[in-house]
Amino acid sequence: MRTSWGSASDRGRVRDVNEDALLACPPVFLVADGMGGLDAGAVASRVAVEEFARLAGRGSVGTSDVLECLDSAWTRLREELTGDRQGGTTVAGVATVVDQGRPSWLVFNVGDSRVYRWADGVLHQVTADHSVVQELLVEGRVTPEEVARHPERNVLTRALGTGRRPDPDLWILPAGPSDRFVICTDGLTRDVPANRIAELLSQEPDARRAASALVAEALLNGGHDNVSVVVVDGGTRADGADGTQPAAAEARALPRQRRDAPRPEGPTAAPATPPARSGRHS
């Protein structure tokens, strides 16, 4: 499966430091939004990226690889963040996989960083936020308009490193001829509405410039948080038999994994591969 990508990150106009981290090295693309006192947030997001960077350079990965990276990051955070250094991180991303013999995308997330798929001129949010306000929204106790003003809008129900073993959501999406994904921390979605994200994606076909435009828009609208974006373009090489591109296939949610069951430890962590700002891979 061919891929091209671009990434951008900024500390914003309010925060003193950038606790986000990102990875854009095929076959995995992700963002991590660190949180915690002292330098704990920056450490947490960096550790997540370092663990997933071990997958860089492979042709594709499997669900077990993603789960092992999350587990090994969780283990490292429990060892490195002790005493007053308490922190955690969100993780959201996509990876190229082969599912039932066909090229596919594996989407994963823990926390409120998001993955969107832009297809047929429409922006689809693939992931669901792991937050208090998302649960209230699903239960019908708040409206979408009330979410942005809710006092608990930043309270997460799941994160990596803040408690029990990671409990990610996972989806499989069959690759289409031409797919585009946006992976972002909440610094983007806090300041840029979904319709504007879609508009900017439609205006910029280049992944690198699209990522930069999205971050610039967040800064223009106040830059209230660290903001990080990875834009991934990819898919199969051939269009449909009639020369048209078929509509995007629906995402298939995978069963939630049991987090209390022990799994084999992953390989020893290696230094992180520096995130690529842009690139192409076939």
C-alpha cells in the first residue's frame, strides 16, 4: 500500500512547553498528548513514541504489535514516573495492516486525541473520545453545544500510564484507492471545528502542507493548547474497474482486549526514530 504523509506541531500561544509528541514513520503514524506535573507529560508522550518507533520500517504490522507497544510504554511509565512525577498520555494513530488478505488500516486510540478519515469530500471521526463529556453526550445528558463549555470537558476516562493497563479501542478499515487520515491532539479540535478541518483538507492535496495549514488555523483561533497533526494519504494503487473511486468502507470495531490477562513482554525498547516531517512510501 502506498503512503505519503506530513506532520506539524506547535506549543500554541498559551502553554510554555510542548508536551505533545508524534511519530510519522511507516507503517505507523500517531500523536501523543502528554499530561502531568513537572516534566511528566513530556516524558509520557515521548515514551509512547519511542515504543511505537520500534515498528518503523516494517511492511505492515498486526494488532498484537500495537497492543505490545502500548503495554511496554505503560510498563516504562510506571518505572520512570514515580513520586511527585506522575503523568500519562493519550495515544491515537493508524497503522498499515493486512486483514483477511487485503490491505487495510488499523486505527487505535486511548484518550481524547482523534483519528479522522476524509473520504468522498466528507470528514468522518473514526475514534471516540475517552472522556467524561463523551460519556455524558452518549447518554444524552449534554448536547454537542454544551460539551465545549462543560467544566469536566478535559477529564479523561482512559489514558496511557495513569492507572490500569491500557485499554485501547481498535478499528479495521479496508484501504480504498485513495484515503486520507488526520491524526490530531485536542489542541486542533478545541480550536478548529470539523467543518473547517474538512474545508482545509479539500483545499490542500499535499499532506505536508495540509498538516501545516491545520496547525496554523489552530494558532489563528487562539492556540489554547499544544497542537499536533499528522496527515496520512494512502491506499491501493488502482481505482475501481470503471475508473471511479468506490465509497469509503465502514470501519469495523475490534473486540476490546482484556487488560487483566498477562501478555508476553515486547522486545527491549530502542531509541526513537525521529518523526518525519513529510515523506512517501510504497
